[in-house]
Amino acid sequence: MKTRPVVQRSLVLDAGLDKLQAFLLTLVPGDEVTVPRAMEISGLDAAQCDAVLGALARAGLMIRLQHDFYVRRRLD
């Protein structure tokens, strides 16, 4: 019987993502957030915050503006 590799998750990463998610869920269309603000809220690093916000932009939930502002989109 083969055993599957165990994927260990960082408790710090999980807590940071939970904090960022809670903040993002409060945003209404037109609200803005930057990577530095996301870092401040979550405790995550710039690359992690940019990855989350970038993924939301690719999914159509946010728009990335100049100067790295992300704006919550209205879903039509």
C-alpha cells in the first residue's frame, strides 16, 4: 500500500490568508486595495499578496490599475 506525501501547511500562511480573505470580503464595488495595504492587514509578504490580488483580477473580481491599485469590480 502506497502512502501519499504529507503536505505541511504553514500556520502563519493560513492565518495571513484568513485575515486577507476576511478583509477582501468586506470590499464593495469601487473599493481599492494595494499590495502594501494587503501586507499590513495579513502579515503576508508582497509576493503572496500580489499573487492573491492578481488571481482575483484574472478571475474578474478585481481590476488592476496603474500604481498597483486593485479595485473591486461589480459583478454583472
